Amino acid sequence: MNRVRSGLVVGLFFGMGIGACDSKTRGKASERVRELNEIPMEQLRVMLKGYPGDWRSASEVGSGKQEPVLQKEAPQEAKRITLQAPGLSSLGEMPVREAIAARRSARQFSEAPISLEELGYLLWATQGVTGIEKDDDGRILRQHRAAPSAGGRYPLETYLCIQRVEGIPKGLYRYLPAEHALLVVREDEGLLADIGAACYESASAKGAAVIFIWSATPYRTEWKYAYLAHRMIAMEAGHVCENLYLAAESCRIGVCALLSYHQPRVDQLLGLDGRDEFAIYLACVGKAAAGDQ
């Protein structure tokens, strides 16, 4: 399973960053990916089709191995920013039908900031906890979040590169779904420029008020679903980003999903090891510029 995971990182996620280069550079980069990748392209396509055999014997459920946690641990002493409880907000009252019909990608953003209330709503709509089931003794049996996840494994973490959010210093943050709070990773005036460079100077990335960056922790899903996990994780990233699109549309905020990025550089900027946790999907968020609405 470890070899499969490393192949996916290099072959799929690193490869996603090639699209923004010119043809000559793209050709060289493609050759380099082929040199680095341990798994042929045809085998990588198995991820999209699903593992053809019986995967259950490889599952670690019932093996005695400890179940992985569903949220990356956060130091108790780390600074947190509490977000407004979703039930107290009036955001998101647009009918779903209208939000779906109006949804477009906004590639140009104005200089207007978004509010902390708006950011909190978007985070809740993508990875927020929507329900908790407990046993008779009060022990948590399972939690439910806004976007579906196979087996309730929730392999994604949400990082935020914040540039223009009212009352929040520029920098890198991580969403804590169980607390509905932001964890301050580091305040960093130059982070957006670094992320923009890692996204090949994308205008959307350079102009965003916030960049949502979802990372994958594959073992959370591998623990239960073994060789089916990787297909599931890719699909779940899509579920989460679509929730972001619709939630943002419901409060007139623009979104542009972004897959053209340099994998190792983004992982480095987030402080991820690139193996057991790595960036999988980015989305630029902000108030759409006039003419791009």
C-alpha cells in the first residue's frame, strides 16, 4: 500500500501542476514524472476504476491496530480563533436550486475582504460537524460532517492561506471541525506570494482573499478500505469543493478551483511531509471583481 500511495503522490498530484507550463517545459516535466513514478499509467488508472479484487482481507478494521484519529491533533497551547456558530448566522439562505444555476468560477477578485462570519460559514459548509451520535454513556460513536466521506473516515484537512479576512492577520491557518475554530499555524505576510509562485503565478491565486488548501491523510481511509481508499479520497475532495462553490454562491462570494500547482512546494509551505499527508486540492476564494460575476 505504501508504494501505491507514493506513486499516486508523484504521478497524479505532482502531475497536476504541469498544466500551467508552456509545451516545452511541460514535456520535460512529464518526462521527469515518468522517471520518478514507480507505477505505470495504466496501473494508476485502477484508482479511478476501483480495486477489482476483494479488498476486505487487506482492511485493518478488527486487526487490533488503533483506529486513526479523524482530525489532526492541535497543541492545546496553540492560538485559536473561535468562529461563529452556524446556527447564529443568516448566511446561506439562497435556495439550492438557485445556487446551482448561478454557480460559476470567479477567476478575478476585488480588493474587498471577506468577513470572519463568511469564512466561518464556508468552513462549516465544507467540513463542519453537522451531527454527533453518542451511546448511552455519552461516548461518541460517530460524527457527521457537511460533505460525505466513505465510512465516516474524513481523510481531508483544511488549511487556509489568508490574505484579506476582516480582523485576521495574514498567514496560514488550519480549520478544526470539532471545535469550529481556526488554529493559527503561522502569521506570514509573504505567504500569498509564495503560494502564488507555487501555483505558477496564477492570477486567481495571487488575487484571492483566501486560498482553501485541502490535504489528504490517506491512512485514515486506508485503515478501513485498503486499496479502495485512494479512489474514495479523490472523490471526497470533489465533494468538499462543490460544497464550497454552492455555499459561496449562496452569499455572493466567488470561488475558483485550482489544480495547477507544484506539489512539493505547496507541501513544504504547509509544513507537510508529502507522504503521509500532502496537498490534494486548492480553491481560491474572494469577492468577485466587477465583470467576473
